[in-house]
Amino acid sequence: MAEVRSFSLSELLGSVRRCLEHSFPDRYWVRAEVSDLRRAGGIGHGYLELLEKGEQGEITARVRATIWSSTYQAIEQSFVRSGVGALTSGMSILCLVSVAFHPQYGLSLNIIDIDPNYSLGEIARLRQETINRLKRAGLWSLNKEHELPRPLQRLAIISSSTAAGYEDFMRQLQHNAYGVICYTALFRAQMQGEQTTSSILAALERILQHEEAFDAVVIIRGGGAVSELRAFDDYALCEGVAQYPLPVITGIGHERDLSVLDMIAHTSLKTPTAVATYLIEGLASELALVEEHLRTLPHLLQSLSLGRSHWLHQLASRLPLVARARLEQAQRNQRAYQSQLTLSVHTYLEQARHRTTLSLQRLPLLCQHLLQRRRLELSHLLLPLRLATSRQQERQQSNLEHQEQAIRLAHPDNILQRGFSIVSTKQGIITRRSHLTAETPISIRFADGVVEAVTKPE
């Protein structure tokens, strides 16, 4: 048997490596989505996966990638200068890569550079897509249609308890110059990073369990890079807020940039402190309105009292005239009712008399018709009786004839004619031999005469 040519695994993979290096010697610009990004020690090399997804969100391509530490720092600085912010998972990028293959770790791409302008454009595209979807679904102004309760005091706060923006918000609410009070409850959520959207949606779900306890929901966070606003452009988050049963007030923390969440919220303010100022000034206006009403209340009560007194005086002066007019009207009504009653009684009697006359006229005819109907009914009843009587007479006649025939047949003459004879003594007819004794005179009757005889001894 001939020896089969074989290769060691390292020889084969080394050949693959040389083929790839020969076939892909250059650097290439690649569009992909960042996934599973992690950085060694927070400052070292960056390790990630690059993905491509289909129209339904399914992954159609995947490869490992590496960003060496020095390159990572340069890319990070470029992103900050352009306003993209930090490189994060889920971000769409246009990156310059070289193809690498290692016999032990397999195929990977080395990222040499990332174009921040592409990422900015992709962010803007996704943001506009969210806006268009909300408008097509009829959700764009849905939350704005809620009417803010008055006074606006019971607030559900969605924020991070450690965020500086939340601390500034609470400090301003609690130490305001008007002395107004807001009742707040914090529902903790992650306000930056990959889990921002799901964390805020979870907080909104928790608030729904106590919906009746709150007047509105306030979503606040501190400032940050423009890229950190991407979570607030997410369609699922904006859809949930648009359809929320409570009005939502936002203070995302950017002076210049407006997120889609800000656009669809009931009320949008730039910063958490701006939200606090808005709430305080609203309560101060309500308080001023109450104080104004309290100041005018004595005058209103006095005016009301004077008006009531004047009205009562006029009523007292008009009362005799009103009573007289009412009495005269009642008398007129009574006379009208009496006249109407007399006419009604007369009409009723005439109608009753007419009905009685008609009834008397119709009575003989009705009696005649009734008598005829009763005779006809009686005739109908007697007919079956006559038939039954006739049949009964026929049955009785037949029975009598049968009985007469039986009697004739049972007559002694007829019996004698059939060959029978009748034996008798002076005591009567003998029907049994045991009734006879020896030397007893007997008479034997035949059809043609009687024979006298004497019994012999046995």
C-alpha cells in the first residue's frame, strides 16, 4: 500500500496563513457593527467582534477583531473631538482593517482606524428612522395630549441615585425660595451604557404598579457626550414613553442636543435643574393663585351676603303679590276643572246610555243566535248518543235471541227428543244412582210416554 501524503496541523494552518497574507496584503475599509467590546484592564488592548446583520436582524457575518492599545487611544481621542463619544457595543462603524490569521487563534481583523464621521452619520440615520416610525404609528404627540394635574406635586423620578444631576435636582426641589413641597419617589435606572433603554423601560413598568400615586414621571440624568444620547433615540423606549398613561417630563442634561425622547415627551427641559425650576415655579404659581383667592375671599363673601340680603328683601316685598296671583290662578284653574269635569261626566253618561240602548236592541238577536248555537251543540251531542243507544239495543236483542235459543234447547221435551230419559220417584227427579234403593218404584219418561218400573236388588 502506497504511503499517503499528510501534513501536520501547524503546517496546514501555516499554509493557510501564507495564502491569506498573499491574497489580502492591503488594508481595507469595512462597515460593521461593534459587539461584545471589552478592554483589558480598562486601558489596554481592545477585543471585540464585528457583525453584519440582515434585514430581520439575523447575523449574516461575524469575525473577531483587535484594537491595539496605542491605536485604541488614538481612536478614542478622535471620537471625543468629533462628538461621537466612547466606542461602545451596538455602534455601527467604518473601520480600516488588516486581515490576520494565527494557527492557534484563527482568523481575526486588526483595526487600524475608525472613521468617526461615519458613526455620526449612522447615529443620525437611526435617529431619523425612529422619528419616522413614531410618526407613522401615530405616537409622535400622544404623550403631549395628557393634561398636567394641578398642583403637580407627586412625582416618580427615573434616574441613577448616584448621578450628580439627580442630586442637583433634589437639592433644588428641597431648598426652594417659595417653600413649596414636591413628593418624590426614585425608581433607579441605568442612565448610560448598553443597558440604558431596558433599565428605563423596567423602571416605567414598576411605576405602573403604583400609577394612581403619581401625577407625572420625571426622567433626568447629568450631562455627557453626544453619543450617550443614542439610548434616548431608541424606538422601543420612545414608543413606551409615547404611550405611557402618565405625562412624562425629561431633563436629559444637554444644552444643545435634543434626543427623540425629549421630542415625544410631554414636557422637555435641558437639564435636571431646569426641570426642578419648572416644577417649583408651577407650584409657586398655584400657591400665588390660592393666596390671591384667599385675599379676595372676604370681599367676595361680603358681596355675596349683600346680594343675598337684597334678593331676600325683594322676595319679601313681592311675596303678597305673588301669593295673590297664585291664588287667583288656582281659582281660575279650579273653575276650569269643574267645567271640564261636568262636561266629561255628561259626555260619559251619554256614551253609557247609548251603549245600553245598543245592547238592548241587540239582545233579542243575540239570544236567538245563542239559542240556535246551543240547539246545534245539543244536536251534535245527541247524535252519538242515538247511535250508541241503537247499537246497544241491537246487542241486547241479539243476546236475548241467543238466550231464548239456549232455553229452548234446554227444555225437557227437546232433551227427550235427543234420546235422553228422565227417571223420577215420588220424591222427585233422580240424577244419581246412589239415590235409588232396591224395590223402589220409579217412573221413566221418554219422548213418547212414561214407563213405570221397580228397581231390583243388586
